[in-house]
Amino acid sequence: MGREGPLTGQAGEDYARGFLRGSFRDIAKSSDGAALDFTATELRSERRSTILCQQADIRFHFQVKHDRGSLDIARSTFLHWLARVESQPVFLLRIQTVSDVAQEYSFVPIHEWLFSRAGQQALADQSGEAKFHRRDLQRSDPHGRHFHYALLKEAERAAQVESADFRTLRDYGIFPFDEATFLLFLETAPRAEVPRGVIELLRGQTSKLPQLVGSRLDVAPVDVPSEVRAWWAEVRHHSAPAASNSHERRQLLRFAQALRHFRVTGEVPKRLPPYKRRYVACWRAFAAMFPASVRMLHAVILRSHRREDVIFASAVLPVLALSPDRSLEPDVEATLSSLAAHADSGPIVDLESYRFGREVNRGLAESGKARFLGRARDIIGRHEHRPYEVRYLTSYGWPPETHSDNIRRKLDQPTLRDEKLRPFYETMAAVLLE
């Protein structure tokens, strides 16, 4: 049989509904002109099974494209999808006619696509369309099993199953983002760790912070204190503008690639980013948003032969150790135990041994392990170590002219991490500022 013309109207709708019916028990068509074509619930455990999966209550959304139609998505539609995708998976589904009796289906999970270059372009572009390409879509096998596997993975992520790579921490007391605002305002993330004073001003109502991040400052939620608005205005002022190739977006893609590779192969990254402030700040924010990364950090500490990678992991770990997500505790404790094995790493004889001993003990103390605080203070407090401290801080991204402002900020406007290290920063002040 020859190829038919493009699918349109009722025929296209019927094909889409029939394909989705193999994976869901309940499917609803949206009204004409809606940002999404179908909503589906009651996901089956297997394709065409009568048994539902454990996450059957998760709501899925589908936008359907037919044959040679454009895959570009209006900005307003894209933002509509983005607002839902953290807890309600969204898929772009394309139906192509092969013959008068056969169709070919291809798809892309929107959440997965967000962690691609094209996805980052769409997030950073404040006015243009979200541009999908046919190469972004995965072709389904004739029985739809590949498609169904993708649905099950997305259901686990949205339901925050512990093993899901990109499940999110939905608490805003460490960083002020839900996933949508995190991805849209990614350039602010390295500077956006929430000071304890902001938490106190909000009286624990940290759910207001994503609303503040996602609004213009002059139309921020009216019940957000002016001091909190001023803090966020300062973060915005010192952050780079949104750009698809910004340092922060490049690092997010690197983080996502490393996390996926580790989950599939069990292999640690061959090399983490350089141990410098601008890289650590990014990965700290990423780990806080995607806490399943703790297992990758643990593997780095256990298996990496690069000392720089071990201290990089130790600097990222505290945001997970202090996370309110109690399900992380077993993995965090195991990771801290492995890191503690490096705490007494031998005598300090040069800058490299100084940096390693300082940062391992500081990371443990910052994670709430108070018994390592004394050793961290001893390392930086010795008179003969002062030249090492200045050289280390300069290489990290704290040149001497920034010491006063940085240390005073740690003492006067502390985050939760900083509070764990207050005596450490007091020792730093005594060594560097007096």
C-alpha cells in the first residue's frame, strides 16, 4: 500500500487515543486550543496489562503532532508544560502514517529533553518558541514497549521514587526553587542559597520563595517581607543574564550526563570539574535539587584516584547531609563514613596536602559532624599554614581583596551550612583579617 496523506482531525485523534489506550486505563481529550491534547491516568504495569503500576495515580499529559507538521511550540505552551512537568509528566507524541493500515509513533519525554542543549535553549530564550527536531524524538517499537518503559520511568520520577535519578527535593529552605523556577533562572542558582535570616523572616513559609523567584520584583507576592525581596534583588543583580551557553547551563548538562552515565554503568565520572568556587557552587545547587546524586558522590569518594575529585564531592555533600529529605539519611551517612576515612590523611607538607586535609575536614564539619570541626580549625589556625591558606583561597576563587567581605557574609548572613562552621569562620577571620 502507498503512503497516505498527513493525519488530521478525527482520524489523528483516534490513532493517538488508541496508542495511549495500550498504556493507560483512563484517557481524556482536552478542549480544542488547549496547551495539551490528552490527559491520562491509571498507568498499566505493562503494555496492555490489566494490572496497574504502583504510580498509577500520576497524571500524564500529551501533545500530539501529525506527520510533517511543525514541531515548534509556542512560548506560552512551553511554559504551561514546564509548570506541570515536575510532578505531572508531559510527552510530545508524533504520529506518522506508513501505509493506509499502519502508523509509526515517536515521542520525547519533555523532562528528559529539558536536559539537552535544545532544552536549555528553550529555557534561556525568554521570548522565542521551543524548537523540537525529529532527532529529539525516540521511535517506538511496533508494540509500544519502549514507549511504555519511558512512561514508567517518568512515573517514578514524578512520584519521587528514591531510585529515580531526577526526582526533586520539594523543600525550599536550602535553595528557593521548585524545578521550573530552577531551570528558568538557573544563572541565579550558585548565589541563591537561602540565608537563615530569610527563613526566619518567612516564619518557615518557604513555599513562597519559588513565587518570588518566578515573579518580577515589583509584583512579588505582597506578603513577602521587603527584606526578603531585597535579598533576592541582590542575588539577581550579581547573576549573569539567562543564556543557553551560560556557565551554569553548561555545568548542568555536564552534571546530568555524569548522573545518567553513573546510573546506567555504575562508573564514576573520569574527571569532575576543577575545584574552584564557580564550579562547586553550581554542582552544589544541582545536587540539592536532585538528591539522588548522593550515590554518585559516594562512588567518587570511594573509587576516584583524583584527590581533587574527592574534595569536590566533599564540598557538594553538605547540602545533602543537611537536607530535610529523611530518605537520604542511609546514603548520606554511608558517604560521610567513607569521607571520614580521608580525614587524617597524613602530615601537611605542601599546598596540595594542606588543601586536601582542610577541605575533607571542613566538608565533614559542614555536614554536621562536629568532631571534625576542631581539626579543620587547627589546620587553618596554625601560623605556619597561613601562606597555604592564602594561596589555596586564591586558587579557589577568594583572592585576598575578597576575604573580608566573604568571611563577614558567612558570619553575618549565614546559610544553614555556614552555621555549622561558625567557629571555623571565626578562626579564618582571626588568621586573615587581624
